Amino acid sequence: METAIRVWHIPLSVTATPEAWNLLDAKERTKAERFVRDVDRNRYVGAHAGMRRILAAEASCRPTDLHFAVAAKGKPFLVGSALRFNLSHSGDHAVLAISAGADVGIDVETTAPNADRITHLVLSDRELGAYRRLAPSERETAFLRVWTRKEALLKAIGCGLLRDPRSVTVDVGEQVADGSAAVELDGTIWHLRDFAIAPDTSGCLAANSPIPPISILSIDV
Ligand SMILES: CC(C)(COP(=O)(O)OP(=O)(O)OC[C@H]1O[C@@H](n2cnc3c(N)ncnc32)[C@H](O)[C@@H]1OP(=O)(O)O)[C@@H](O)C(=O)NCCC(=O)NCCS
């Protein structure tokens, strides 16, 4: 059965307003203060202020009333709420997936890695075979798709990259026309859906519930 999943785009600015800082808790402020570059600090503040505003609207409370904790392998969750969520940020963009019933993971990337140099660290044997059969001009896009799918899936499960990305296959070179796929992992079917929030971005949402085509909501911070 399909469970409602919403995806929000939070455009990030190189500056962070005092209002955004005021929404953060002590842990988030400490983390923000540790960034070396102002631009990274401000993007983090914007992403977390946006996330708090969106989650608070869903939970019918104030953004500062939300309490976060992290599970054993690092996945953040809301204390005292059944809402499940996952955040990803890259460059000027953050994305947030929210669901009341499904486990969700999300990834967005704004830059393409040097694929040929890291395929052996990321791709399963089956993916590597398919990747090598691609024309060189197709490889970057294919790698980015497989990377965002893999990261979204591992974030949905909650282990992130603590689990070897080579141990899961999300299908390089066999993309379904509508950008969706399903993967069985440890007895659970995980659904994947690719999306783009801007021409220079790749993203994927993963959930343990079927995912209909995504309409992306947007908030300004
Ligand atoms: C989690 C991980 C995949 C994030 O990758 P990334 O490309 O840097 O970042 P993204 O922007 O896509 O996602 C970052 C967000 O994912 C969330 N996140 C962190 N750990 C997570 C996990 N284990 N599972 C799901 N989501 C996680 C956080 O909200 C984080 O945002 P924040 O740092 O602003 O709070 C990666 O850092 C990782 O797997 N690390 C290993 C796990 C780890 O070190 N855990 C430490 C505690 S045991």
C-alpha cells in the first residue's frame, strides 16, 4: 500500500538570517559553529531552519519545540513523534523527505564525482559490469544515478555509508523510463525514485513503500 511521502526543496543561501539561527537548538548551533567556511555554516543553518519549519508545520508545533535524537547508526529521528524524515544537502540545495508511515531516505548531489576513479569503491560486481558496457559519454550520468540511489537507500535503512555500498545493487544502465526501481534488501522491498530539483542536480528518494511520481514542494528560509 502507498504511504504519503512529501519531498521539500529548501533553497540555501550563502547568508543565514538571525531568525534562522534562533530556530536551532544548542547541538545544531555547536555543529554550525564548527564549519570552517562561512558558506557551509550558513547553508547548514538554512537547511536546519527550513527542516524545523517544515516538520513543525506537519507536527502542529513550534519549530523550537522539536527534539531530535540519533539512532545507533546515526539516523536522526524526532523524539515523541511518529513522523519520519530524512535530510540531504549539497551546494545551494537541501531536500527533506517526510512520511507518517514509511521509512525514508533521500540524497541530492550537485556535483558529479570523478566516476571512473571511484567505481570500484561504490559499485557492486553487477553494476560494475553494466557500467563498463556504457559509452564513456553516458557514464557520468549513470554513476550519479546509481550513487544517489544507493545513498538514499542506505540512509532510508539508517546505516548510511557504514554499510559497504558495493553490497547493494540498484541497477546501473537499466533505468526504468519513469526513474523508479525496486530493490530487495535483507527481506524488505525498498522503492527508489529519481528526481531533479534543478538542471544541475540529481536526487533520489528511497522508501519501504511504493513511491508515486514526486511533486516537489518548496520553502524559502
Ligand atoms: C550519513 C551519510 C550517508 C551522509 O552523507 P552526506 O553525503 O554527507 O550527506 P547528505 O547531505 O546526503 O545527508 C546528511 C544528512 O543525513 C542525515 N543523516 C546522518 N546520518 C544518517 C544515517 N546514518 N542515516 C540516515 N540519515 C543520516 C542527517 O540529517 C544529515 O544532515 P545534517 O548533518 O545536516 O544533520 C554519511 O555521512 C555516512 O554514512 N556516514 C557514516 C555513518 C556515520 O558516520 N555515522 C556516525 C554515527 S555512528
